[in-house]
Amino acid sequence: MIELLLTSFPVIIRYFQLKRRGEPMSVWNMRVAVFMWAAMAFALFVVIFYFHPKSYSGVLPFRTVSVVSQVNGPVTEVAVTNGQHVSAGDLLFRIEDSAQRADLNRAEAELAALSSDEAKVRNELLAAEASVMEATAALDLAKEDLGQAMTLLERNVGTQDAVRTLQAEVAVDEARLAAAQASVTLAQSEISEGLPARRRIAEASLESARAALDKTSVHTVTDGVVTQLALGPGSPASQLILSPAMVIIPDRDPEMPVRITAGFSQVARSTLHEGMAAEIACDSNMGLSFRNTVLPAHISSIQPAVAAGQIVPGGRLLEPQNLVARGSLVAYLELVHPEHEAIMLNGSGCLVQTYTTTLPGLTGHIIAATGVVKAVGLRLKVWGALIAGIGLSGGGH
């Protein structure tokens, strides 16, 4: 409508010319003016809609966190309510934990018993070392007696039986010494290898039991607002992601700018570019005062692929005929003024109007100036949507 009004001046001029001359207005008399009007309107339409693309599919996306439990069991305590703001680490709910506590007590008892075994093995090592010393002394004494008996036998004073008896005693003492040394080696091996391995196993069992007990207390891992709380004391805790106990809407990261996602026609690919000026009008920001309704923005990035062409591996071959819906060219926009981010509502639907302002020369300035038509049209549409109460969704230009 605005474009038609702006290009209607040839018809208006011709009308006044005919009126001044006193000639009747007919199709024949107005043919040139009407043709010029149509040609200028067509040219203006092409320039405006090609160089200043619009999207009705703008949205402020946000993520949610589905809270599910890692163990089964009845819920014994719910520590939050719908709409409550929680911080990372806050308790959400608890699950009945008698089995997990029993496992923890058993793991602690096993670790305590291992400490007793360690003390016992150390005492066994001391006893084995004492046995080695005793066996060594007895062996030395037996060898000395054997040496004296053999000396007496050489002097024809002693007897062969005494020598054989002392040789047997030496062999017995050597065996006792070897057994004592083996006991020392066994005790040392148990202290250096066996007990540490058993301790690691016991500590791992203890940590596992503690982890299992910790899973019965569900805590939030992000700051946000609790919504869709669907359980109470006695309710079974679900482990299915499709049936969460509650949903948390995380707080926005203050380090990350708010990004609005909008889908444009693929024809606009040659026009859209990063840094392109834009305006955003969202349903949730509309008001009678018109304050903070149309917000300045710019395109921060453009998705390098059209989602409709994505191929997922499956048992069937791709049939291009099924891809009738061509999909949109997705652009991400950021607000020019960071203070406007606070008034943006997550999930709000938005109308996005972009403007080509970077073309060089006089032609570029003329094309940029035609963006005023789209800017006025955007504001008129916002007013119309506000009065009609239907929102900004829909089509048209």
C-alpha cells in the first residue's frame, strides 16, 4: 500500500493536467500515467522486497533442563516448588535410600576390617623376622657342634653316629631358617602388594557406595526456575527423559549475548550478510506506549546450511521428491543495545526486518533510503497487530 502511494504521483499530475484543460479523464488519456505508475511501483516493489528481506519466523530460543533421577525408588522429600528459582547445587528432591546406606555401611566395615588385617600382617612380619633370627642362631650353633664332632672323629675320639646326628640337626635348622625367611618374604609381599591392592578395592567399593547414596539426593546443576514439577512425596522417581520429574529453565549466561533466530527465504541469501542492520519487533514487547517495541539489531551469523536438506542415515534411500518443503535460510541476530536484553522474553515470537545499507554510490544510497518504507510498514503492522490482538505471526509484506 505504501509503495503504491509513493509511486502514484504520475497519475495525480496527469489528473490535474486534464482537469486544468477541461478534458475528460479516460483510460486513453491516463494510459501513459498509469503505465508509468505500474512500472515505478513494480520497480519499487522489487527493490524494497529484494534488498530489505523480512522474516515472520523470528524467535528467541532457549534451552530447558529435564530433571530425572539416576536411581529408582519412592520420593521421600521434595525441596522445591513450581516457579522457585534455584542455584547450582541446590537440593531438588530425595529418594528412599535404605539399600544404599546399607551398602555404604558394609563398605565402611570392610575398610575397617582391612585396617585390622594390616596390623595383623605387620605383627606376623615381626614374628617371622624373630623366627629368622632364632633359626639363624640355632643353625650357627648346630654347625659349630658339627665342626667339633668332625674334629673329634678325625682324632679318633668321637663317633660317626654323633657326626650324623649333628648333620641332621644342621639340615633341620637350615629348613627352619628357610621357612622363616619365606614367612618374612610372604609378609613383606602382603604388606607391599596384597594389602594396598585390597585397600584400593575397598576404597573403590566405599566410593561406589557413597556415589550410589549421593544419587538418591537429586541436585540442580544450573541456576534457573523450576517449572512443570510433577512429583511429590511417595511418587516413584522416574529415570525416563521423556517423563522428567520437573523442568528447569536456566538463567541466561551474562557472558553470552541474547540471540534471536529467524528463517528467511533462500532467495535472500545473496542479500543477507553478517553485520546487516535489522529491526526486531516481538509479540511480548508490544504495548500501547510503543516503547521498546521495535528494537535495533544486526545479523551476527548465518547458518551455513539449510536444515531441510539434512540427510539422516537410515534403511531407505533418499527420495528428493519428498523434500518439497525447501526450508529456510537461518540467521542469528543480536541486539544493538545490551540493555534491551533484559526485556526479551524467552521463546517470544518476533518479526524481523533487515535493511541493506552498505551498497556504494548513489544507487546504494537510494536503495538504503527505500528501507524507510519497510520501517514504516513494520511499525504499522505492529500497531495493527496490537489493535487486532492477533500478534505478529502470519504472512504478507
